Amino acid sequence: MIVTTHRRENHDRGLLAICDAVAALADRHPGVRFLVPVHPNPNVSTPVRARLSGYGNVELSPPLAYGDFIRHLAACWLVITDSGGLQEECPHLGKPLLIARTTTERPQAVEAGAAWLVGTDADAIFGAADRLMMDPDLYGRMAVRRPLFGDGQAARRIADILVGSSR
């Protein structure tokens, strides 16, 4: 499982609730590995490290290069995040997503069933993740590749246009 958090609106209470949910999930599911790339902002890194250090199944890593992160994302089972970008990438990769925010500017993932908007209550985050971990049918309905935000070919199309215009 991958967990990311960095949004300013989640600093303090929201961030601590996300950490509390991850700690409870790590306790309940000791065989599950949690990868938490820790944002360098001290408003994030200090409480995350204080709350989640010491769990054998929680890896607190420095921020990952994009390619490394995408490799981890492609191999993971579930994502909990407050990131906007991951709301686009996870559905494309077929990774169920729990959005730890109260609103999203990308409702397409929620509407398509690829993501749940769970907010920043520790019990709600824990409950949603635990439910997905315990219900393979529910998980399977979410773990479907959905190219909701394009087909991944924009760079190729732009390059073709640029090469064509230089002739």
C-alpha cells in the first residue's frame, strides 16, 4: 500500500488522522507493507515520522523520483492519498484509491468507482481501507484500469506535431 500526504489543508488534524489510520491498518494487517514517501516540509515530515516510525511494515522513505514512484505505484495494491495527481494516475493503472480529502477537483475517479472520497477522519480512512482489504469482490470492482484522463499518448501526439511543423 502506498500512502502520500502533503496538502496544506491537511496539516495538523487531517495529517494526524491519516497517520492514525495507517498505524491502525499496520497493526491490523502486519503482513501488508506500507510505503510512505515523506514530504520534506517539516509540517508533514515531523508528525509523520513521530507517528509512524517503529512499525516493521511501514517504510518511511524520502520522496521518490517520478519513475521510481510510478514503478512502486504500478506494483502496489491500494493507495491512500491527498494528492491531486494520483487521482489521475491510479485509475489509469487500475489501483484503488482512497482520497483523504473532503472535496476533489477530479470527481471523475469517484464517479467511475475507481476512488472513494473518504475525508480525513481516521476511522473513515481505516474503515474504507480495511473493507477493501477484506472484500475481494469489492476490491476487484475498483481495481480496473480506467483511462479517465486521457490515453497516455499526448506526448507522442505533441512530438509528432512538432516534428511535422519543423519540416
